[in-house]
Amino acid sequence: MELTAEIAAYRVGDGDPGRLVGEFRRAVLLVPLADEAAGGVMSAVAGGIRWLYAFTDEESFARFARARGEAAREWPYLSILGARLVDAVVPEVDGPAGIAVNVADEDGSMLFPPVAGIVPDCCAVDVNNGDQGEV
């Protein structure tokens, strides 16, 4: 099953979290690049988490551009495996980071939060990484 089908199954209660994460890791995602001044990939911060935008195909990416009122501009992007995105890019982000997939698709979006099993343990907010002193 492909990622969009796993997302749909999960959203209606028929999905399996392990299969969903597996499909996410195997999927080739389109990740928009931030403007030159900001560098890196395009993201937004919500709830103290930096969410990196990723899209499963050009159509979902185009819906995002239209929703932002920026459909006419050129959108540079990376094509990257979900596994590479979380294993190599997320650790480079300053602070907790997750992946927001197909954010402009009301019925097809999915957040992959910075928790163990999705991002590396060193980046997971639910793993004690020894960063805090004992009380």
C-alpha cells in the first residue's frame, strides 16, 4: 500500500501505525526549499515543534501553493525518501521537529511527530536523552 492509502486508512480507523510509519519511510516525498535568506527546507512552528513540509506528489504540493496564494511562483524542492528526511534532516534542526505531510489536503494530511519510532531517539521528545539534570 502507498503512503496516501495508509494515511486514508489510518484516518478512518483502519490503519496500522507500524505500516503507516513504514510507508512514510519508504515514500519519496517532495520537500519545498525555504527562501535563500532562510536556507534549508520550508517549515512552520506550531506548539513548540518545527514542522517540515512534505508532499506525496506534485498535485498535493500544488494545492499547498494555491492555499498560500503562491501558485504562480517557482517552488524549488527536494525529492527525498521519508527515511532520509527523518534520519538525516530532522537531526540538523535546532529543537524538536516533525514532518507535516500534505498539509493542504483536509482529508489527506498527516503529522509525523518527533517521537520515538518516527524520528531518531536523539531527536524524540518522548525519550530521555540525558539533557535534563536530576531534581
